[in-house]
Amino acid sequence: MRAYRVAYDGRPFHGFQRQPDVPTVEGALFDALRDLGVLDDGAEKPEAYAAAGRTDAGVSARAQTVAFAAPGWLSPRAFNSELPASVRAWASADVAPDFHATHGAESRVYRYHLYAPRDGDGGPDGGRALDEGRVRDALARLAGERDFHNLTPDEEGTVRDLSTNVERDGDFLVVELAAGGFARQLVRRVVGLAVEVGRGESELGKVDRVLGEEAVEGPEGVAPAPPYPLVLWDVDYPGVEFSADEDAAASAREVFGARCVEFSVRGRVAGSIRDSIE
């Protein structure tokens, strides 16, 4: 058994989990394994396969983790030879035969990048500017072991022990959320609630109502924040040490570096048009 760390840009995909007729990250992984002769044409998935989590459409990852019965020659570099550029395996670890990438994870960490410049710009959606202190207060109140049934469509597994942290990075607030696991849409709805409070659209007391036993629905409900600023940042497995493949890691840095330049150029072009219109 071998486990792989996989980074991907989520924008071109309809989420991680394989679906018929639409591109997904898992579908790209399986297609690559078929092209490499690791997965038979008639097989749905590799032997003993499991993944750390199922990211939504548009969500990216730094350390999504998949594990399966892999041949010894399948290094991250070899894996990348048949993967699209937007998906890069970059590290691997030999694991026990009973290793399970989903159930064996001790913690999962997500990072959400909130545009929140100190000059008070409300951002691309034209909303109110974010108050950093209010964002921090909302997230602090959401931390701990809570029942998040009002922040997920799931009906079971809604009690989670959530850790929250906020760090400023230039014009952005990087919100880090960690837990043993996350119910569907929980990360994005936690961020959505923090943004409501941060913009003054809701009072801090709404956090308490959302965490209460009564259902919070309709206009009082919390919509998920957009998926594109969200990254599955890390997944921790006790006793498992991943080793980076130098060539594969260099390939990942090159791919994401090119995307960074691409969007910097796009931003400059858009900004020049904005600034020229009187």
C-alpha cells in the first residue's frame, strides 16, 4: 500500500469525487492509473483505494491524500506523467496494508483566503468591508466541540471539535479550520457566518442561535461562502511520514507558479481598465 499527497487547482473540476460525464479530480486520477496500466479497464477503482476527503466543485487542495495497492515503481513523478497539469502528486509514503485514507486521518486542515484589505475595500462583490475583529470574535465563538447541524445539510455526524485561527497576510485574512473531519459544506458555512458578522450584516448573537438546538432556516440560515478561496491544506495520519519526490514537487511548484503569474496578469489588466474609466 502506498499513500500519495496530491495538489490540485479545483477550478476546472466538478469536485473531487468521480461523477459521470463531468471532469473531477478523482476521475483524472483513475484515468491516469488506467493509462499507466495500474488500473484495469473494467475496474472502477484501484484495490483498497480511499481518499482523505471529497472537496466541493472549485475547491483546491495542497495535501489531498489517496492510498491504494500501488506497484513499487509508481512514484509521484511517474503518476504525474499521465495526470493533467492542474493535478500534481508530489509526495508519497509506504503504509500498512490496513491503512485507510479516510478513516485513518487524525485531523484535517482547511484554509480559506478572505479578501480584507485594511483600507476598507468591500471586495469584488461590492459588499461591506470586513471588520477583522468581528471575524475573529465569530470564529472564536464557533471553536470547540459543537453541534453544527445548522451549518450543514447532513443530518448525522454534525457534532465536531473545531479549532479556528485567523492570520493576516497582506490584504487577506487566512482563516484556518481544523477538525477530525467535516460535515458537508461545514467549512464554507462557518466562513460564511464569520463574513456575515464581519460585515455587520449579522450580530455576534447569531452565532449562538446557529449553535442552538432549534433549526435556523430561511432568511436566518447561513449560505456557504464561495468555493474558490478554499484549500484542503493538510491531513494528518499518526505515524505516517510522507517523503517529497523532488522532481514531482518541482513540477507542482512550476504549475502553481504559472497559475500565480496568470492571475496576476489578469488582475493587472482588469485593474488598468477599472482605473481608466472615469
